[in-house]
Amino acid sequence: MSFEIIEGIFTINVDMTITTAMAAVLLILGYFIKSKVYFLEKYCIPAPVVGGFIFMIITWIGHTTGAFKFNFTTTLQSFFMLAFFTTVGLGASFELLKKGGLLLIIYWLIAGFVSIVQNTIGIALSKVTGLEPAYALLSSAITMIGGHGAGAAYGMTFEGMGYPAGQLVGAAAATFGLISSVMVGGPVARLLIERHNLRPDESQDFDSSITEINVGTGEKLTGLDIMKNVTAILVCMALGTIVSGWIGKLIDMDFPTYVGAMFVAVILRNLNEKTKWYKFDYPLVEGIGDVTLGLYLSIAMMTLKMWELVDLAGPMLIILFAQVLFLVLFSYFAVFRILGKNYDAAVMCAGLLGHGLGATPTAIVNLTAVNDRYGMSRKAMMIVPIVGAFLVDIIYQPQTVWFIKTFVVDLMK
């Protein structure tokens, strides 16, 4: 860390190690504040967003007053991002798909269709509002489906293409989506259940034990076992980076490295289930994913420049409100009927509004709230997390890349 005066502003230069340490402290602070504030806990606001937002206010004060500023070294941010999405891929077992059956496929296609319409809405309204297509897409499926992680990742890609507010727009849109998803998910399901007098089918025998597939072995892992799991993550990250580079050259644009890493990890996970190359331990991998996601988002949030969002706020809000309105109406009038017009369909609408506007954990919050009041929907608890966590990416990622390739101009060329 060093200090200097640049153009009359007290400048704090922070190296890679201290940047990461500060991010970790803000992450812990975020968890603490979230545990004490009911609103943050109720609406599932991520701890990195809480801690990072506090620091964003500090940097905003420094910018507004001209008193000070920070120069961070964010070298490890991309590494943490890549590691997290790799762990997501490693959690995707094909055995989960077999348990879902036809209803899972229908729900998956609905979620994929939603992502396409969201990007269409974003681009269409960008023409009306004058918002850059890059920022419009960050206010569409990227953050509505992908959440904070994808918002920051694609935000970095857009910044590399000449759109400086990329990560900031991604973070703001993802936060809006998270809050909206829990505000509309439960009420829509409740309205459907009450209006159609729906009740859970107590006779159904639907296997909801998806944890059996990703459960730990219960055996104590040796140092070598842990090293093998960590090595698998690192190898998938490396191969995924290479694959993303190839795809980028093929489509002539920067392709997010995390997408390649995630799909390489899916392949490795399922090959390992057949070959047993190493003792895969999901709880360990999930824990590594939680840590890397937290640090990644914490670094992303604390380095955002909030003042750059001012000129974009109005057009962004128009697009974001349109996204919420579309998914509420589509869920109520179409998805409910497509899924069977029964109790499970109503609960799955709450789940779709959860991960279609926010994130998979938000979808689970919506499902749990409805189940606690009206009764368990085993089908919803089985299918929604599988689709929201990784399956929707099969449709959402390629079509999002197409939208970027078609409508976003690379200003750096």
C-alpha cells in the first residue's frame, strides 16, 4: 500500500494482497450486518453486496468531495470468478436430470424462452430509451437469469469492449432483480392457489432427494483427496479458459471464460462418476465455491464507481420494470397453464419468478415460503433448483452471446 497526491487528490494505492484482504473483511462485515437487519435477510440480499455497498458509499464520498480515492489491484477477481462458476459446473450431475422427467424438460424450455424474451425486451427498449445495448443486455437475462455473478462477469467483458460502467450496471440490475423476485414470487403463487382452490397432491410419490446425488461420502478426506478436488477445479478452469478462447476466436468477440470453465466442469463431473478418477466431494467443492463467490463479488462491489450510474438510471429502470411486468404476466397467464394448472404448477411459478429475476437461492426462498403455508410441492423442490442452478445456462448463455454479437458494438476495436 502506498499514498500519494495526484492532481490534488489524496490517492491510496492498494496492492493485490491488501485488496483481497479488504474484500474478505467487507464480506464478513456484510454477513454480520445482514444477520442483524431483517430486511436484508428477508429479501436474500447477498452479504458481498451489503459490505461492498457500504464501501461504495465511502468511495462516492471521496469522489464527491475530491478528498481521496482508491486505486485497487483486482488481479484475483477474475480468478475467483472462474473458480466459482467451475464449482457450479462440478455440481451438475446428469443423474439429476433423469429424476426430473418430462416436466423438467418443459420447465427448462420455459426458462430458456424467458431468457430470450428478456434480452429481446432489453434491446427493444434500448432503442426507445437511448440506452446503450450493452447496458440494456446487462439489465436483461444476464442479471435476471445469471444474477450478480454473471452481471459482474459480463460487466467485465463489456468494460473491455469500451463500456466503463459495465460492472456497476450489472450489480445494480442484479440487486433490483433479487429484491423484485421475492416481492412478486410468493404473491403470484398465492393468487393462483387461492383463485383455483389448489391443494398439494399428498398421494404423489415423487423423488425429491436430489441431495442424495450431491451428498458427501461421510468419510474423512485425506490431504491427497482434498488436493485432487482442488486440482480438478484448477484443471477445469485452465481448460475452460482455453475453450473460451477458441470460441471467442470463432465468433470474433470476447467470450466469457467462466462459461467455458463451467461446461468443462460439467463434463469432468459426469465422466468421473463413471471412471472414479478421484473421490469427488460435493460439500468441499460447494464450500470452495461459496468462498470464491463471496470474495469475487466483494472485490467487484468495493471497486465499483457508483457515480457513473447517474446518467443510466432512468433508462435502466424502465427496462427493469418491464422485465418484472413481463415475467409476472407470463407466469400467471401462460406458465401456470403449460405446467398443468395444478398446485405444483403454481408453486413452480413462484420458483420461476425467483430465478428468472433473481437467483436460484431466491427461487428456493419463494418455494419454501409457499410450501410452508400451503403444503409441500415435491416436484417444484426437485425441478426448480436443477433448472435455475445450471440447466438454463444451456439456452441462456449461447443466445445471450448472439445478442451481444449482433447488437453491441465493440468500441475498443
